[in-house]
Amino acid sequence: MVPFLVALPALLLGCFAILSEETSGPKTYTTNVLQQTSLEAPMVSVTPHDDALGWTVTVTEEIVQQMEQRSSQQWTGRRYVFSPLSIFAGLFQCPLGLFSLFERNPTSNYRRFGCRRLLMFEPLAGSVPLPPTVSSEMRTEVHRNRLAHGMIQLIWPGASQHSAAYSLGADGKAELRLSHLLTHLQLAGTSPQLIEDQSLLIRAHYAGGHRLELPVFVTARQLQLAHLQKPSPIEKDRWPSPLILQIRIEDQSVPAQEQHFLRDRLTSWALQRNICTVATETMRQHLLDEQRIQYEGPISDDRQIRVGQMLPPSVFLTASMESHPLASHITLQITSIRYGEILATASVTERSESASSGVDTVLAKLDLLMTNAAKVGCPKPELVRAN
């Protein structure tokens, strides 16, 4: 009797408590690939273009992935103290919480707290985080993925060193054109026979130094039509003298992330062929500022640094680009500045949103167009003034 009388005030004052565990937020899932292996060598499929003058090459591989999926559930704890006086609030709040289930945005607080008050447990303010519940399971999945890293060659029989090369796009595809191969052969001084049917070779290179070869048959008619698509060199007398090239990138058509790549690639191409290339407008302003500092400012004559002279360009090489979903169209236009004449245009369409995949192809056409251009480097300034 005495222990009961001692415990009764403690119960009435809320000294007896319980901890209720409640979920906090939805369960989260993470998947980690532990191991990935190829089941077999990559597969190469070749689809002819509608005009029968090219092919779409697709490279896929079948891989097995050992995966671990982990799930995690966060929990919070809330303390409730035994309080017989809470039953009066529970008589009102618990039924109200049950009615809220039929509302558009029901709230569970009345039901959760009110019904516990009906059981004479009063919630304490706040909650404490509890250790999450973590579980994991292992599974194996088999996928057929597009191979995004590799190179495709289109080879003429007996002239593999002059093949047309293509990089696989992010979608595992490359677009091969017969006219591109004929352009490479002409640049190399090779004259292929276009009056006979030919069996060409498509060679795929992929990781590990492996390769796969597939023959493709082309008729003499296809070769002759592809020859007509090949650009013709610009006549020698149409090129201005001296040849001084300025590269221009159309800012409105070329995405910002592609502009620097395209300009650097074209500049490198021109310098490798000993074509005189003037500075960009931005660099030109830096050079003018340096000249002004050297010759108009605080630097004495004996300490001046020779910064050279400006050469006016005679030809514009303008690059533009049209991007579409999974395709891009790159155009290079050669314009004579003195007469405002468009000497030639080279273009290529690639099934990729990036300019990088089609630059090599369009530069091969540009090489052929500029076969007769004088590639002798930059002239001396006095020769430029004399002309």
C-alpha cells in the first residue's frame, strides 16, 4: 500500500515516460556498380544511307553489372509522459483528427497527438534523431550499351594509309560518306578506279587494341555519284596574293562551349599547312595596346621590344554551325576580302550535337578546296605594302 501511495503522485505528475519511434521522410535508395565486365566482343552494325552513298555504323557491347542497392530510412524519436489529465484534451482532439482524414490536405498531428492524449500520454516538445535503418541487396543486370569510345575507318582496297577516319559519337554511331574517302584519296595523289565495282572495308577500333572488320560492296554508279559530291579545288588565279587568312566564328550560330574549340582547331589546321594566319580581333587589340606602351609611353628607346607589324587579311574563313537534336551541320566559307567574292563553301552534317565530331570531315574538304592556294607562310610587311 505504501509503494502505491508513493508512486501515485509520480504518475499524476508525469514522471513515467515512453519513447515513440516515427519515420522521418521517405526511404532513400542508392545504387552502386561494384563490377562491370563485357560478355562478348562489341558488335558492329552497318546501315546504308537513303542515297546509298554512305553508311551509319553503330557499335554496341553487352555488359554484366554486379550492383548493390542500399536503402536507408531515417527515424526520429518523440517522448511521451504519462499524464491522466491529458485525457480531457484527447476526448476532443482524437475525433477531430479522424475527421481530418477526409480533407484534401489532411494533417496527422491531431490524430497522432490527440489519440495518444486519449490514452493519457502527453507529447513533449521537439524530437530527437535516431540511427537510420540501412539495408542492402545484391543483384546482377545485363545491358547492351552503345560504345562511345572508338574509331571507325573506311578503307579503299590497297590504300589503308589514306583511309577516312571517324570517331564514335556519344550515341555509339559514326556517319561514313563515300565522297569523304574519295577526297582523302585525291589529297594523297591516289586515283581510284571509278568504273568498276569495289569491295571496301569498314574497320572498327575499340578499347584494348581490338578491332573488327566488315566488307561493304559499292557499285561503279555509286562511286561516280560520290565523285560528283566531292569538292573541286579552287583555281589558282582566284586566290588573292599574298594569302593571309583570318578565322571568324559566327557567335550567333556556334554555341559558346564550341567556339574556342572550333577556333583553336581551325588555327592549328592553318598553321600546320604554313598558311599565314592573322590574330583574332581580341588578340589584335592586345597587340595594339602593347605597341602603344612600347612606342608612346614611359619605355625608353634602348629598352623597347620589337612587337612586329600588323598584316591585313586577304581571305576570311568563316565557320558557322546549325545544331539540332542529335545532329549538327558545320559550314566553312572562304571569302576574298578585296572583291567580296565567296570562293567556296565546305559543309558536313553529323549525327551529333557537338562540333568536334564533324570538324575532321569538313577540314578534309577544305584541304581539297585549297589545293592550289599558295601555302608559303606570312610575307614580309614591305611586300604586303607593295601589293
